[in-house]
Amino acid sequence: MLSAQTARVLVDRARKESDPAVRIRLLTQAVKKAPQLASAWHYRADTYRMTGNYKQALADYTQALRLTPRDPFRYYARALAYIDAKQYAQAEADLTKAISLKKNYPDFYLYRAKANMAMEKYSSAIADYKRYLARRKKTRDISVALAQAYIATYKPEEAEAELADLLERYPQDPEPYFLMGRLQQNAGNQDEAVSFYSKAINRDTDYASAYRYRASIFKDMGELEASAEDYSRLIALDPQDIFYNRRGLVYEEMGQLSKALADYNKTIELSPKWPIGYTNRGYIYLKQKKYNAARADFETAVKLDDSLPTPYINLAGVYWLQKKDKRNVYRNLEKALKRNFRDFDSLYDEDRKGWMFKGINKTAEFRAVMYHD
């Protein structure tokens, strides 16, 4: 009994203490003196969560729940820690349990919606946001989340309504313009999408996602210089392998092979186990008639992922261009076909891959291999 009283005093002292280290020390003493005192475990978990030690926070919340398994707010607290730790399925489960114990508490629905958004369970998120909004006012962040969910679930009218309201209330906020761009791009309205992405960038010159999607549209529209410029801005903000690779594709289409090669080299440097970088670099080597280097890259791509058809198509091209080796040409084409290569027209189009098979692709034998089914 005395230990329990001492433990409660330690908990009270800890709750008044501003230094997290001191709080943890006091609460550790409390749980040692009274291991059945759920509040001590809970408040120590809160402190661990505040300091970013999610593993220990989750362990302490779990111990508190063992002692008080019918307390919805302890499930809620652990769910928040799971969200911090990006363990969204566990967070959703805890919030569902909390809701079963106390159905009318709005924040349970709000945070379950956030967990579902993170897991891309957009319909469930929409339903929970609506349950939350039955008792609380809509905030800017909820409107943004709802717009994102409506876009993801192909509900353009609902998304546009949310975004129109956001644009009216927050005319200098870049995110609604960006999301309106996504909505227009999904609808195939490229010019309108570019306009909205540009408005987002005008309001935030470091808006990486707007550069990303605008660059993609510029490439599709054939505005290659604008696309390369946007990818360059994006890389300055977020130097990922995928963005170097995409800029490389733009440079390649522009005929600037040395710049494309440099970007593919960077792609491989950042992700040496990603086969796409080797496939694309090998294609540049092939265009430069560096056949041994090209073959080495395509063979590396195959070793990294044997399911991809494109490296086999390109290997067939190497064998034809370098050696006029029909046997290995057809052997690699057959491997590509077994991996579901179906873009047959590209092998006859000299603006695509047909240039690799010039001469052989006019033969009945070549067509027999390609269309043997």
C-alpha cells in the first residue's frame, strides 16, 4: 500500500516536471514501486513518445493496456504512437477498438481516417472524416485530405467542390492549386493541369511535387526543354534516383546523349540494384556503338530482375548491330516474349527500337519469331 502511495507521488511529480529525462527517471521509479499502476506506465509512454522513442513508448502503452483493457483512451494513445512510428495498420486496429468502447468520441474517427489515408484506404478514410465532421468543424487540413481521397477514388465532382472551397478560403495556399492540377491531369486536361501546377509553384517556388507532375506533362506534350528544366528544379529540391532517370529520358529524347548518360550514371550510383538505370544507360551505349558496355549493362539488368522483357529486347539489338548474330537475336527475342513483351510495332519503327533491327526485321523469319503464337 505504501509503495502504491509513493508511486502516485512520483507520478504527480513527474507530470509537473519539464525535463523529459527527469520525468522518465521518476516514472521508472514509480513503475518499479507499483507495477500495477497503469497511469505510471501511461505517462512514461507519453514521455517516450514525446522524445521520439516510439519502441519504448509502445511497450509502455501496451503494459498500461494490459492493466486497463477497457480504457478507450489508452488504445487511442497507443494508436497515436503507432502513427508516429508509421505502423498504420496497428493504429487503425487500436482506434477501431477505442471506437467500440466509446463510439461518440470524434477524435477516434479523425485519427483512424489519417491512418487509413496513409494506407491508401481512401473510402474508409472518407467515411471516418464524415463521422468526425458530424461533430466538429471542417479544417483546412481535413478539406485537403478529403480532396486527395476523392481524387484517389475517382470522385472528381466531390474533389472539385472541396478544392473550390479551399481556393476561395486560402487563395495563397499552393496545395489546393496542386491538387486541382492533379484532378485536371487525371481528366486528361493537360493545359489546365499545367496552369494549376504553375500557380502552385508561383505560391511556393520549392513545391517539388508540382515540378514533378508539370515536368511529366511537358514531356508528354513534347515540350522537352521545359520538362528538363522542371526535372532539374525537382532534382535540386529532391535528388532521387527516379528523377535523374526521368530527366535522362528527356535528354535522350532531345538527342543530348552525354547529358542522358550522366543522369543514368547518377541513377545507378544512387540505386545500384535498380535494373532500370542499367537498361537505360545500356541503351545510350548502344546508340553510341559501345556494344560491349551496352551488353554488360543489359546483362546486369537481367541479373537484377529476370522478369523484365526490355533488357532482352536490347540484348537482341546488341547481337544484331555488333555481330549480325541471328541465333542470339532470336534467342533473346524469345526470352522477351516469354516475359510478356507485346509492343511488336516498336521493333519495326526506326524512331523507336526498329533502328536496332534494321534489315532483319523485314524478314519472314523475324516475323515468324515475333508472331509465332
